[in-house]
Amino acid sequence: MHELHSADEVIAATDDLLVRWGAQALLPDYPHAAGSAWRHGSAVAVFAPALNRNDRLLFTGTADDAAELLARVLPALDSPKLRPLASTALAHRVGRLLGLDVRATFGWMHLAAEPPTAPTPRVEWLSPDDEQAISSLLHKANPRSYVFPDDPGARRWAGVRDADGTLVAVGGDSWPAPGLRFISGVATHPDHRGTGLSTQVCAFLARELAREGAVALMVDADNAPALKVYRRLGFRYRSITALAG
């Protein structure tokens, strides 16, 4: 096993977008404690403290190599919020090898098609002056959102206003990694659901963020309306599982 010292080294070591997303923790401007990364055989793992609410250990590779790597690094990662996270099949195999329980299974989606081209004239980039309105909308429409305007991973917000200028749909550009942008904080006011506003916001974000690299997001496996929107926009689903660290 040897340590990877930079995001570039992680990117060179794996094409797994989930693991590459964690490589932002090796950048000098990462807003939390610095992360770490390692390689052992085919396995690559990145420890990203406080990434999207949790201390995440993102890993890939064969089950045997990944299990050996995690067996070496887990004892040194003293975190009650640690979430080892990988593709579901790999996570289950590694979990059995190391005696780790499954905590949750959900979806990682990446834009696997050309970015949406349909016009989204109602969607605009929002300003810092809109942060209170964004926060209020999220608390009402998506209180379990993993990002709010005061989160250090939140970079920009896009949104739609109604005829009175009230914000009724939003989505965030958050937790960017080298060559990879991440969509989160998507919400539509309950009175405006079913009108396609979330689709417009996500199409706008996918188009804008794709100019800077790959685009990804996370989604609950049972969130059928969101899955329908994301798939229609060209996102491909991948099941991922978090283990109890």
C-alpha cells in the first residue's frame, strides 16, 4: 500500500467518478480538514472528512485488494461519522470480508449523454442576496437536503421565480472536484410540483456544469419522480452502498 498525495494522483489511479469526487479533499482549498488517499493493487481509497455531511471513505477495486486496503486504514480513521462507500456489489463483498454492516444503499448518477439542449429561459443563476429565500424553500420543500446555502460546499445556486418574483424551484452546484461537478439541493415548492420546474433547473445545471467536466449527483433509490427526471436528462444510475465504519 502506498499513499497518494494529490488529487491528480487519485485521478491517474482510477476512473471511478465516485472516488474521484472524494479527491477534492486533497486540494489546498478544501473547506474541511485535509483528506488522505491510498492505493493497494487494484484498489484506491480516498478519505474525505465532512464531505456532503459525512466523513466518507470512498473506495474501488477488487474485493480482496479493497478489503486489505480498508483493513489497514480504518483503524487510523477515528471518526464516529465514517461512511465507507462504494458500488453496492463491491461494498457488500468487502463488508462480509471485514465484518462491516450495511448502513444504506442509494444511487450515484452521472451524466452519460450529451448535456440537455432544450431552452430553460425561466432558470437563472441566483445571487448571495437570494440565500435566505433558498434556505426557506429548502426547509419547506426538501428539509432533508444535504446542502444549504450556509454549507461550505455550496458554490452556486440556480432557480426559478414565479410571476411575483418568489423563488419556487432551486438546485445547487456544490462540492466540486477536479473535472467533476456535483448537483444537489434540488427542490420545488409544493404548490408548484408537477409543472416541470425541477426538470428545468436540473437541465440548466447539467448544461452549465458539463462545460467544466463530468456531472454527477446522488439520489434515494426509491425516489421515483427524481429518478425519472434525471434519466430523462441523460443521467445513468449506479447503486452504491455505505458501510458502517
